[in-house]
Amino acid sequence: MLFPTATFAIFFMIVLPLSWLLMPAVHRWRPFIIGASFVFYGWWDWRFILLLAGSILWNQLMAVRIHRSAGMPSRRKALLWLAVAGNLGVLGYFKYYDFFVSSTQNLATLVGLDVPLEVRTVVLPVGISFYTFMGISYIVDVYRGDTEPTTLEKFAVYLSFFPHLVAGPIVRPNELIPQLDTPRSPRRVDTSRAFYLIAAGLFKKVVISSYLASNIVDEVFADPSSHSSLEILIAVYAYAVQIYADFSGYTDIAIGIALLLGFSFPQNFDSPYAATSLQDFWRRWHMTLSRWLRDYLYIPLGGSRRGRALTYRNLLLTMLLGGLWHGAGWTFVAWGLIHGVGLCVERFRRERFGTKPEESFTRWDFYWRRLVTFHVVCFAWIFFRSDTFELAWQMITGLFTRWGEPSPLVTFPVLLAIAVGIGSQYLPARVPRAILAGFSRLNLVGQAAVLALTLMVTQALGPQDVAPFIYFQF
Amino acid sequence: MAVETDSAGEARRRRPPRPATEDGRRLASAGRALAVTALALLLAALLNAQNIYKSVYNQPEGTQREVALAFAGPLREVSTALRLDRPRAWVESAIGREHATIDTEIALPPPPPAAGTGEPAAGSGSGSGTGMPAPTPQTGGTPPTTTTTTEPEKPRRERFTPEQRMRLWIAGDSLVITPGYAVLRALGRNEAVERVGDVDGKVATGLTRPDVFNWFKHVDEQVTKLKIDTVVFCFGGNDDSGSMTGLPDGVDLDGFGKPKWTKEYRRRVGGLMDTANQAGAFVVWLGLPITKDGSQSRRWKVVNRVVQAEAERRPGKVAYVDMYGLLSDDGAYAPYLPDKDGQLVKVRADDGVHLEHAGGDIIARQVVRELRRVYDLWSWQRRG
């Protein structure tokens, strides 16, 4: 079930009142919301429900067993590895099996071997990467003693809660499970923020992202050799805006829907294209994934505590695996590698020349740092978006070799959509704050009218069919 | 009564303000959240009623569509009566977009005489001036399963050069997009080829539902306006059901693949080929590929048989490319196939239906072979 569809609107108009009606008796609310979440997920394919239920049972079983093994460190560690391997095994089978087989066969062919493995075209269940990571969070937090195992029912809500289920944000156990203990207050719903996030998310997805995809990005990335340097350059900027609008739009809607149900999720984006370094970018882009990679991969690998060389290795490894998380393809690995190398270079520079605190940045410092960071990020997006290295290379060489050729795809609406997508990230925080405060003071009919008009304009400006969110495939 | 009114008013005045957040947003009750959501959705439904009706109307036949129409119809009437459909029409008109209308009219040219009658090709030629190409006999090196054999009409292939370029247009449903771009890539550096616009792939459309998108009208407009020499078509992926809209008066259907259905579908496929041919364009029609779903593959074979038969009726004017065979591995669905260097590459998308980049390249190579049979697009490179 996609958020910007009539099906979801009907689903939500049934779930929202029932959720609040059942909320005072939270023990009744929990089975209800698990059922609703399973319906939401099973709408794609009912078999996915079995996988989700299996993930819930496996992680809960292992968390309880780890907790009960207090005082037996080797057993706890063995159980932890088993639990994580179970999660990664399922993810690996569904997401990486074919990639592994084809890569192995191609490598074997190069050295004259025949590997008797067959590709199976496994259907990738939507959202599997997200709830697998949330399951691992729970297991590791229980192992570390950061949280205690909760009940099966609460864990099932934590893992399957439909607002975050298919594309995040990746919510940590201690952020959501405590909210499931007591009924949410029906008198303190942050409706204005919820509606703002939903409306802004829909606009970003339906208008900005879809427009740029269909009017320049898809065409140029499909066949870079037929496009001018200017078209390629603008297509790269457009993709940077498209993926931001698409993914942040989804998580805005998810956070807004959770707010209407009385729950708060962590922020997932914070103006990433205003970042002044790659490190800063990763504090602002897909923030819940960044901290997951930091806390469950980079730090367990040793972080920066084991010397300079190992720190660089850990940075590279974390970003490489972060790239592979996004997709089973070598272009995603290249994307991770670019970010990993970039972070290493920044770290080396800081260690060698010292760090200038952001408070002491001049205006010029902000300009050039943002410009350089944005362009490194855009360069990496070329690999992320290109289907093959050959096409990525055509994009890069095309940036320099065909200036002066006609550029019919570079139109005013395309440039406007890019400007809106990037410019919105430089909007002073007081502007949305003032809009929200003003909206919250409107009466009921006024709020409904503003929302309805926003929905109408979004629909009118958007394409007839809304493509699935980019991050569903991850 | 007056006392009651006064005390009610006073109670309202004394109602404590809604709680607020630190940055000044007022919080609301769950009831208010629900009321605003419901009212906003209702208003938005009225403002978008015409488009909601159209998208419901365009759904496949079935109970879901019937139920949705039962709501969407009255909603549209209320919206029209209250003139709430006007704001969206203004917005759409401001951005130059057509307001939602449902058009099922199918205007097709008369079919050509049967193959082998010796009559000249219909149509008087395109912007390139020479009209339909004259195919040469099928050359060696091409698997016999990949194309429909077309009898030669003239021995000479039409020649295109950078001065007189072949205008190429690619159109169809979502299945045309990846191979379409692959064709553009394959011919992209050939200065004798001029691409006309982007790949015109429209998702979830076909020839059975002109109410969703009227391809008959669109193709007729485009081939005339754009003066096209060659068009690559791919249709049928959404046509494997028993229903069609835009049927002529007195025509009814008897189910997918049955005689009446086949007759009407042939009329549409053939009509589209004739529309392009009569405007002077040579047609390369991509058949549907084998898919992961066996029953879907069987249905698509039915569609392919119709297209192939119609292509054979138009020798020298239509070439049929057998995507089904080209993307099979010994007749079975194959997500990975060897590329031209023998490396195993992913040719099918994860949905088991659409093509990956490398799959498109396989099809594009066959399209280029077809064009090589009927056109000379390369000899100009040797002249200097």
C-alpha cells in the first residue's frame, strides 16, 4: 500500500478512529495495530506477512534467550552471533543471492572455472532491509544491556508498526517501545506538525521528485551518450533533488502519520544539501541509518579507538557496507566507496591541519564548503543512479565533452524544481515555525480547507501515476 | 433561554486554550485530528472528483471498479453541481495540462490488401521524402525465431545520411521503455538517425483501453506531425484480459483469446500499423517477452500471435521482433543471460516482467538488424 493513494487514505480513515478508540485500553490497541500493520504490508503480497512474522518471532526468541544467559558471556556472544546471522541470512537470501551467484560465476568464468550455481530471481520483499536492521538493533541493545526484552506483543508493534515499516525511519527500541507502555494522550496531538509533514512530504514526492524523474533524470541516465554536457550536469543535480524529495518525502509522511496516531519518530533528514562536509552530510542525510551504521557497525569494528590505520579501515568498511545495503550491485559499492574515501580524506585533513569550529566559519567558508560537499555528493550519486559502470562513465565523460550542443531537456520548470528542492534546505527554521503556529490557530474548517487545497494543487501538478518510492527497493 | 445562551457562551469563553508546544504550535485533541483529516479528505475528493472518476473508470473490470464507480459517480456530480471542479481545472489550464476527459473513440484507416497482391504500399512518404523502405531478403546470421520473415518488394534499401536523416520514434506501454532507450543508445552516435522526442512509454496503457490512454489518436497525431520514418512499438502487456472499451456498435466480446476478442484485437493492432504505414513510417513491433509468471507468459503468447500475424500481412512495412524468444533460455524464463562477451548479466527486472539495461541491449541489437535489412544507415560513413 503506497502512502499517496486512495487505498491508503481509506485504510487510514478506518485505522485512525479505531486506534484512538482502543487507545485507552492499550492491551487491546496493540493487537489491533499489529493486525492493521499486517494488512498494510500484506497488501503488496500476503506471503510477505509470513516473513515479517518470522522475523518478529526469531528476534524476540533470541532476545529473550540472550537476556536469560546473563553471567554466561560466551553463550551470550554465541546467541548474539546466531541471532544476527539469522537476520542477515534472510536479508542476504532475498536481496543478495542473485547478485552473489552472478558475480561468482563471472569471476569463475574469468579463471576458466564452472560454478554450478543457478540464479533464482528471488522477489525482494519491500522494506526487508529496514525491519531487519530494526531487529538487529533490538538484539544488540538487549545484548549490551541497553534495553531489556519486552513482551512479544510490544516487540511485534515495534517491528511492524506500519508508518515506518517499509522505508523507515529506522527507529531504535528505546525510542518506540517505551511509547507502547502507556496510552498516548488524546488531548495533546501535534496535528499541525503532522499535517505539515504529510502535505510537504506529498508535495516533495508527487510533484518535485516525479517531475524531475520523468522530465530529465530517467532520460539522461538511460542514455547519457545522446545528451549534451549541460543536460548531464542538470540531470545530476536533478537526481540529487529527486532522491532527496522522494526519500525525505516518504519519511515526512511516515512521521506525520505516526504523530496523528500519537507517536513520535526520530527526525530522518535535516537539510542535507546545506552540509559543510561529508561528515556533516551524514549527520543530516538518512540520519537514522547513519547512527545505525555508527552504533552497530563502525563502533563494534573499533571506531576510532584503535589507531589511525584501523580508523580509516573502519570508515571505509562501514561506508562500503552502507552502499551495499542500498542495493545488490557494484555501482552501490562504488557509491559507498566514494563516501568512505571522502570521509577518510576529511579525517586526514582534520588530523593534519586541525579543525576549524563551525562557529568561526566566515561566509566564504560556508559557501565553498557547501559547494564542494554538494558536488562530491552529486558525483557519488552518478554511480548510485547509473545501472552500470559503463553508463556512469558515459555520464562523467559526457560532463566534459559535449558543451555547446542543444539541451532541450534543460527547461525553466526543471530548473525551478531543482531550485525549490535545494533552496528549501536553506529556509530559516523560523519560516516553517511561523507557518505551523499560524496553521495551528486556524479553526477546524480552515485547517481542513488549507489541507484540501494543498492536496488538490499537489495532485494537479503531479503526474497521473505516482511511481513507487525509490527507497522501497532498498 | 437567554440565561442558557449566556451561560453557554460564558462556558465557551472560559474554555482553557488548547495546550501549545514550546515554539507556539497549539496541540489538538484526537477527535479534532480525526475531524480535520476526514473533512480535508472529503473536500479534496470533491476538488479532485473529475480525476478520481477518470482513474476509477480506468481500472480493470471487476467488483472493485463497480464499487468505486458507485462512489465516484455521485461525487463527480456533486462536485460539478457545486462547481468545485473549477479550481483544479484552472490550475491544470495554467500549467497547460488537459482536464480529465474520457475518450474511447478509435479511428483506424482501412486495412491494406492481403499480402502478395502486388499493390503498392499505401501512403505517400514522410519528411525524408522517399516513403516506405524497400526491404532486402533476410540475411544470414539471424536466428530464425527472432523475426517474422518479410517478403522483399524491392531489392534496394533506402539510404539515409546526415543530410537526410531517418526520423525515429519509439512508443508503447512500460515494456518499451528499457529496450527503447537501448535502441537510442545503439543508434545514438549514428548521424543518419534523428530521434524524435523521448521514448514515449506510457505505463499501464495498451490497445484495449483507449479510455485510459487513446493510443490510436496519439499515434495518428504523432506520425503525421513529427514526419516519422521509423517507429518502434511495443503494446500488449496490459491487454491480456477479456474486456475492451471503444468497441464499435454491435460488437461484443467473448473472452480473452476467443474468436471475437481476437478479431477485434487484430483490428486494433493492424489499424495502428496501418496508421503508421500510411503516414510513411516503417514499423518495428516488439512482441511481448516471456515472464516469470507462466500463466502470464501463455496469455502474452496469445497477444504475440495476433501481432505476428498482422505483421506478416504487411511485408516490407512491418517487422516483428520476437522478444519472447530472444529473452528465453531454451524456452524458459531467464533472469540472467550471457551478453555479447559471454558474461552472465541480469536481463530482467526483479518484477519478472520488465527488462534490465542488458536485456534492452539484446532487443536493441535485433532492432538494428531489422533496420539494416530495410535501410542503409551506415554507408555515408565510408564516403570520405
